[in-house]
Amino acid sequence: MSVPASDPSQSLPDQPRLWNCCSRTITLADPPLLMGILNVTPDSFSDGGEVTDVDAAVKKGLRLIEQGADILDIGGESTRPGADPVSLDEELRRVVPVVQQLAQQTDIPISIDTTKAEVARQTINAGAVIINDISGLTFDPDMIPLAARTGAGVICMHIQGTPQTMQENPEYENVVTDLKHWFQQRLQELLQAGIQPQSIVLDPGIGFGKTAEHNLQILSHIRDFQALGYPVLIGHSRKRFLSKLLGRTVEERLAGTVGVSIALASQAVEILRLHDVEANRDAISAWKAVTARVT
């Protein structure tokens, strides 16, 4: 099965796209959908330890929905640079009950942020409909068959190296061109394995084996990735490149995150993965209201 043609006139998101996620169909249009980040970890880079028990995690998830999250992304293993791996049993303990309770209390689509097929399997059984895999479904050989079998939505992300090594010395000949070639090859493998094209979203992996300059090149070329024929998700929230760009600590990166969100919305990106849902939603809504009246 071939990858859809990369003809920009055919693939740019002028019309709403449908994202098939298990039994759900999510409409991707303009403005971008907002994916709220719910980390059930003690060591994530900006919110580690914020929620470490089920009740607190469920309350935060419901709060993100109240603030305007269209999707919840739940993770039980930190993927910050240098993070230590988490055992399968520990990751399951952290995320399965949270997914189960939120799936019972809300209709918002739930994504599981994991590289382990067994975690994806158990959380899909508990109510998740999307697999968000930072490895592009490469770390666990059972992940692709699981995604194909369940029909889950798939977020295929690019990473250079692993969370332990990715920021040591990332290099590219041309980061946009190199990532496009990687996605083309990866898409071929996913499609040949039986994953449906309508289930796939691409994530260039901001901060995952990229310098600040690499990240800026990616963020300014969203249409190049959309030209591959698939929706694009960007996770730039509070990321380290904002510190290099603005000289701000992680606690001071909200304004920078919002600024990038508006720049991405202006390029018609389909999904933004964010910690601060309400502030980003308000900013994008205000920007849209003004630009709609510009003559």
C-alpha cells in the first residue's frame, strides 16, 4: 500500500478532516483541537508530582475539560530528557484506573501517552481511543499490530534517539526534509501493517532530539508536513526551546507557549498538545475574532 501523494493542493486542510479512533470519529478543522496534558508522574519536566494519585488525576482531567480540552492525553512515564524508564507494572498502576474513571465520567476522547503495547492495550480496554507513542511505534514490536487490530487513533511522533540520549547532540542535514523522509518511510510501514490512513496523525516531536533552531524550523513549516496528506499535532507547551528563545524558566513559559500556539493556528495546524488549555484557547479565540474582521 502506498503513502498518499504529497501534493499540497490535495492535502492541505482547507476542508475538515476526520480522525478515526476506535469507534470514535473526531473532526479536525479550524481552529485546532486542544489536547490537555495529564501526567500521572513524579518526574515530568514541568508538572511532575502535581498529580500522583487517581482521585487527583481524575479531578485534574475534568478540570482540563472544563477549561476547553477537546482530548485528554494521559501519561504515566516521563519522557523528559534524561528521564529514567518506568516498569510496565508501575506504568499500568498509574494510568489504567485514571483512564477507566475518566472514560466513565466524560465523553471526551482519551489518549494514552505510552511506548508500551501492553499499557496501550489495557487502557484501550479501559476506554482510551488514541495511542500517542513518542517512538513512532518503534520501541515495542507489538504496538503496530495492536493499533491495527483495535483501530485506535495513532499519533506517530518522531524522536532522534531515546529520552535518555535524545538531547546529547541532535544533528540533521535539513530537519524539515529529514523528518518528511522519515515520516514517508514510517507511514509505509504502518499502512502495510494494516493501520488505516484515517487513523494516523503526525507529530514532528518538538524537543525530542532537536535543538532550539531545529524546533523553530519545524514550527515554521507546518504545511510541509501536512503536505504528506495527514493531520499534524504539535506539542510545544512549556518546552525548553522557549527558555533559549526567551530566557524564561519553565514556570515563566506560558506567554511563549501561547505565542507559538497562535503562530501554529495561523498555519492551520490540526491539534495542539498543551498544559495550559484555558489560556491557549482564549488567546486563539481572540486572535481568530480579530483576524476574521481584517479587511
